[in-house]
Amino acid sequence: MSKTTVIIGIVVLVVVIAAIALLMGGGQEDTTTTQQTTQTTQQTTQAEAKEYKMSIVVGPQSPWGQAAKMWAEEVEKMTNGKVKIKIYYAGQLFAGKQTNEFQLLSQGVADFAIGSTINWSPVIKELNLFTLPFFFPEGTKKGDIYRAVDALEEGETGKMIFKILEEKGVIGLAWGENGFRQLTNWKHPVKTPDDLKDLKIRVVGSPIFIDTFKALGADPTQMNWGDALTAFQQRAVDGQENPINIVIIPYKIYEFHKYITVWDYAIDPLIFAVNKKTWESFDEETKKIIMEAAKKAARWEKAMARVGLDDGTALKILQEEFNYTPNITDPIAYLQEKGMEFTFLTDADREAFKERVASVYQKWVPIIGEDLVKTALQDIRNALGIEVSIPYEFQS
Ligand code: X2X
């Protein structure tokens, strides 16, 4: 070994020891400085092109998920890439627990969401209005029940609800639709309340569902959507309830359940919404773009929820306004081809179910608020000229 080699060896050793010492303590200040620099750089980049988060409970196979994409893409395009929105499908932002979505949105963990009123109803009690069982009347002609829903959303009721959301830090921009929820099961047809007796039904984690299905004589069990398909497949439950176009078809529920009852017992509107602080951070022009894009995507999505189930209005909207014809325009025939057996309820059949749920009205109308329920009845009266009777006596 030459003298030079030894000297080089010592120098290397000293450098290594110094480096270790630096890492173990002496260098802490330097590391912090580096972290701070990185953070500042990140903040600057974010300010230039901030990426916003949008929460969706279902996946992109549903028109509900597709509307999210439509909304986000339109906003990005119209703002020239200034507002980028990343979509978190299938409940990724709240680890599957769908009733947490509203809190995450109001806290700004999510900036945007297309939320189901059911999933938000444990926090916003007024949203249980839509799940009062058999509240919406079929009316006298096909499509009336949808006109009743629109009347509420576009009328006083909708205004009151958006005001309540705003007080909780969320701005509602447009109404979409999951749809009227229909019952499916693998065991047998359901036409009367007695047919529910031996059925274990998966319901969402919103308490009014447990009350309703108990009142109807079924055995309800709460489950997140993320766990539901496995439960259907393994027959851990016998049935479930969800809308035809937005959930039953995209999630191929016909692979698990043969029987479907079209009973229109509850509507599940979707709300295109934004966190209030995020909203206020936008300039007027950007707000206008986001609002218009929400309205457009919601109009498409709502028509998708109704196509083939209403009086033909939805298909007309899709074709005339969006130049779009969906693959399935007759969802009932489609599900029949897949082997499903349909039971349609008459008004009299629905009444028999409605009589069983008086206790649900006794408990839930005061929680929802008598004023809001009265306003909803008034909105329906204005639109359809129908007096809806509910199994409840108003106190005030
Ligand atoms: O969980 C459900 O049933 C679903 C997908 O319809 C909702 O998110 C309310």
C-alpha cells in the first residue's frame, strides 16, 4: 500500500464520518431548510395549476360516474386548464364509508362531489325528505312522478335545501338523479308487504332505511356499497334496493337477483356540489363556468337516470340536446332479457305498503321539519294539481 493510498483512505474515512454525523444530528437544520424549500416550490406550482378533488360513491361504469367526468372535463376545457379536477371514484376519498362524504366535502377534503342525498342525510336531516316512503305520487299519467320530483327541486323546497347546505359549508349547483329505488331479491316476487317477511335486505347506512324496512316487516341490514356486491354474490343478504339505470344495470344486479319490484318507494336525487371555501376562491368568470358545466352534466345525467322509465322526455333530451342515444333505451326489456322477472305495483298495491309505514312518518317528519315537508307538498300540488296525503298529522 503506497503512502498516497493511505492518505486517500483517511480522507474518505473522515468525509464518511462527517457525513454520518451530519445525518444523525448536526445536519437537522439543513434538512429542515431543504424541506421548507421543497414545500414552497410545491405551493407555488399548486397555485399555478391547483388540482381539485371530486368525490363519487360509484364507479365510471355508471352514468353517475360518467357525469363526473363530463363535468370535470368541461371545467378544465373552459378554464384553459386552470381548474383541474381529479375524480376519486368508488368512495376512494372516504375509504368506502359513504355517509362520511358530506363531512369531507364541507371540510374541504373533497372540493367537489356529486353526492346522493341519501349518503348526506345522516348529516343533513332535511334530505331524508326524499326517502319518506311512498311520498311521491304516481299521478295520473306516465312521467308525473318525475314532474313531482322536478317541481320540488326547482321550487321552494330545492331553494330551502340549498340554503341549508350552504350554512354547512357546501354550495349546491345542480340536481342530478340516482333515481327511484326499486327492490330486487333472489328468492321470490314481492307484491305485498307480507312478501317481505323472509327477506334480509341490504340498505344504505342511513337510519330512515332501517326504520322503513322494519316497519314493512323485512330484515334490513346496513352495508356500504363497496361491500354490497360480494354480499349479494354470497347471498349474505337476499335483496337490496337501488335505481334501475344508474345502479342495477351498470352493476349487473341481474346476475344475483331474479326478482324486481317497481314500487318507486323513494327517490334519490344527486347534488352537484362544491365546498364553500373552494367556491369563494374562484373569480366570477370561473364560477360561471363551473356552474354551467354542472348544470349541463346534471341535465344529461338526470335524463340517463330516467330514459325508458318516464314518458319519453328523457330520451328526447338526450337526443335533441346532446345528440346522444344511449345503448339501452328500454331498460325494462333489457333486464327481462337478462332473466329478471318484474312486478309492477298499482296505486292500490302501493297504498298497502304506505299504510305500514305510518311510524316512519311519525318519527321522521319532525326530524326533517314540518315546514319543509309542507313546502314539498305545496310544490307537488302546484306542479300536478294533486293533493298528496301522508300518514302524518301536522302539529303546527
Ligand atoms: O349505496 C347505494 O345504494 C347507492 C349506490 O345507491 C348510494 O350511494 C346511495
